Amino acid sequence: MTSANPVVTAVTQHPAYQELLRKRNRMSLIFFGLTVVVYAGFILTLAFDPELFSRPVGSMTMTIGVLSAAIVLLSAVVLVSTFVYISNKVYDPLLAQIMKDVT
């Protein structure tokens, strides 16, 4: 059995890395919660009020179901893009600083 890489051990024991993990996990849970609310709202509405999705939007021929499905897809793109942006702008520089401290 081989021992762990000393750099990996040093990074995982670094106090700033522990803080980074807490922040990233909290942000991940927030985005997960938002995603669950959006998708569960869509599915629960479909399950308990399917007639709502068959109604037209105003005087257009598009239905509420098509519009809400498009909004669900758009929300997924926005949530993923926002998480990637935050990760690149906040978490990656922190990790780079931790690596600089350790090595």
C-alpha cells in the first residue's frame, strides 16, 4: 500500500482549503435546491393540474406547458452557467492560492 501524495495531504489539511470546501458545498446545495424547486414545481404541476399546461398563453397558439418547459430548460442553463462562473472566478483562484502556499 502506498502513502498519499504529500502535496495532496498538505492541501487537504490547509485551513483555507477546508473553508473553500465549506463555501463550495454550501453553494452547491443552494444550486441543488433551486434546481429541485424548478423541476419539482414543473412535475408536480403536471401531475396535479395537467389542464393548466394545455391552456394557451394569452392569444398565442403556444401553450403554458410549452412555455414552462422552455423556462425549465432555460433555468438549467442559467444555473449551470452561474455556477461555472462562480467556480472560475471565486473557487479556482482560492485553490490556486492554496497550491501556491503548499508548494
